Amino acid sequence: MGLESRCTLERDGRRTDGTAMLESDHILFRGASERVKLALADVTKLDVQGDALLLERSGHALVLHLAPGASTRWLSKIRTPRSLLDKLGVREGMKVVVLGVQDAEFLAQLERRVGAVRTRASAGTDVIVYGAESVRALDRLVRLRDTLVPSGAIWVVHRKGKEATLRDVDVFAAGRNAGLVDNKVAAFSATHTAERLVIPLSER
């Protein structure tokens, strides 16, 4: 989702100033003396009062006093999240190639939107979803770049957290070496993240 706001967190009678970030599956608050990560799946109550976002988890209330006008946007994003395909920018009629990604739910969604899933990159590709497990696997980005339409994108999908075998900086560096720039990150699943690499505007 990628929303961010300076705010005040209120809970248990205490108030802490900081920054809140709304991601696809959680809200992360960072303050000088407090850090809170709230999984959206754990939220049992959700409401808005003015600029305050009211949340409840396990019977405990939390209030985020957001920047003016932000609370209704956050409420809408939480209640009607974008689908994974929307986050990846996949639209009907696009030529999409999937390499090394075995997520059955994702593949089913993709097939419903664009038809048969392609597993070989060829000229005129709009989006490539590329699963990578090592820095060495990123060497392929050079060849994949040549198959993209000028406005196309490569999403590099890899494991996150303790199971990660790649870092985002590895992906960014490999992208630059392939003549690509990074401009977006998306939560792909509970276990994987994805970074988007595109051709620089000056070269399109």
C-alpha cells in the first residue's frame, strides 16, 4: 500500500510521536521510544474519528492520530486492499512472463487476468515476474532487459526475513549492472517480497 504519515500513537494512556507506515499486511509505527508492528489480520475493530484511526487488537485499543485528511485514506486502503496483480501493474491484454515462481494462487490469478501464463521471455514482454534465490541468478537480468517493451518491468521475487537468500541491495545493484533502475517494492506473499526494475526514462 505504501502510505506513510507523521502521527501520534496513543495506547494504554501513553502518547508517542513518530511515523506510521501502512503496508499490504501490517501497520508499522516507529517512534523515538517505541516501535509497534500491527498485523492487519489481527485487527478486530477499525474506525475513524476525525484524523484519528481507531484500531483494536486482542481487546487492546490503539489510536493513530494521523496527518489531516489521512485517516479516511488509510481506512479505505485497509478495507479494500489492492490485489497482488494490481500492485504488480498487471492488466488484461499484457504479455506477462513468469520465471522461477511456483506460487499456485498467484499463477491462478494471473491466468484468469491475462490467459495462458508464459514461461519463456521473448521480445515485446510487458512484465516479467522472476524468482531468484541467489546473487548469481541475477546475472540473467541483462538478457531479460532486452525482451521488455520500453515501459516494461521486471519484478524480482525472493524470500524475505530469516529465510532470505538475497537482500534488496543485491537486487538493486544487479539491476543497475543490467541497465535498470529500481522504483517500487511490493509484498508478494507471506514469505516473499518483490522489487520492480525498469528501463530508465532517458533510454526509452
